Amino acid sequence: MAGHSKWANIKHKKSKTDAQKGKLFTKIGREIAIAVRSGGPDPASNSKLRDVIAKAKSCNMPNESIMRSIKKAAGEGDTTNYEAITYEGYGPGGVAVIVEALTDNRNRTAGDIRHLFDKYGGNMGATGCVSFMFEQKGQIIIERGDKDEDEVMMIALDAGASDFQADEEYFEILTEPNDFTAVREKLEAAGFRFESAELTMIPQTYTKLTNPEDIEKMEKLLERLEDHDDVQNIWHNWEQE
């Protein structure tokens, strides 16, 4: 769940409770199901599935849970047909928000998402109303630890990364969407473990909120959206302090 701070989503993820982890793993299981049904259950021949598995591992999803999700999606036991839908709108103070969902009932999900936007001082708009403010990128986060910054940067750039940034705790590697899988796999082969590895939406401009009421409503909107069973990802351009 990405925000303005490159690392806020990682730190937030580390603090998730067991109940939140269970919900997160259920959501990743849906992504695995979509990947399996579109490209088959063999990761060797399904790059989308390989990417989702890498995301699952970065979220500390157990291997047995990953394999169970793959087998379930490949078998006849689960007939639920999930549809990927993206919603766009504005939060309080004009913050741009993109919500990615996987649902088996688009009417229910659209109604729920619209209600949350309305309840917390925003409004859901038409497709394309805010997505032009974002750029899709592959994003890989590696914990710094005792790793040599120059070495990690050279490996990433040689693998095809488009940008590399570092702070005191993490390295952030950005790629073009089509290069994401290749870069991730080369870093993985070099022995790196990821705190996060997924396609993300990077804001091109940011919106600051100064009204305490708007800030409170924006926090509640993001919290309620993230807690919704059908919501997979939330991207926004709120510049948090």
C-alpha cells in the first residue's frame, strides 16, 4: 500500500498484527489465483505468477500457503471468478487516490468503495480522472543492513533498473514495468532478499494537507479502504510529513 514516503509502506507492513497478516495473505492468494488462471500453475513458464510469489515472500507469506493457493487455483475446488477493477477518485483536500480491487461482485464492491469516498470527504470519479498523475513502475525495496551501496546499485543498473535511491535503512530500485521481472530475478539470483517487490504507481505530483480535519479523514479513508476484503492496492499522492 504505497504513499508518498518510499518507506512508509514497508514500515507499516512490518507492524501488521497476525489478523492483518491473515487478511493480507488472503488478498495475495487472490492475486495468485488470477495469475494461475491467466498463465498456468508453473512459475517457470508464468512470469506473472513468479512476480506474485516474490511479493508473497516479501510479505512473509509461508511457502506452504503459497503452494496451497497455487494448487487451489489450478484445481476444480475453487470456482470463484475474480475480476480486476480499478477505481479512481479524490480524497479530502483533493488528494488523488487509485484503488485496485479483485472482486466476485463488481456492484457490491463499487458501492462499498463509493460509500467510503463519500463518508470521508472525498468522491469517486470516472476512470482516468487521476491515473494520469501517476506513472507505473516496478519497485524493489532491499534492507540496507551491511550491504555495499555501490555494489547493489551496480547490480541493479546492470540488470536494467531505471533508478536507484538509498536512505539510512533501505535501497529503492525502480524499473520500467516490462523490465521488472528480469531485474527482480537477477537481484534474487545475486542473493538479495526483498522487503517489497511489486508493480506500483508513483505520483508525479503531490498534495499536502494542512487542515487537521482533512488529515484525519484521509487517514480514516486509507485505513478503511485497506481493510476492505476486495481491495488489493491503494495508491495516492498525499505528501505526508
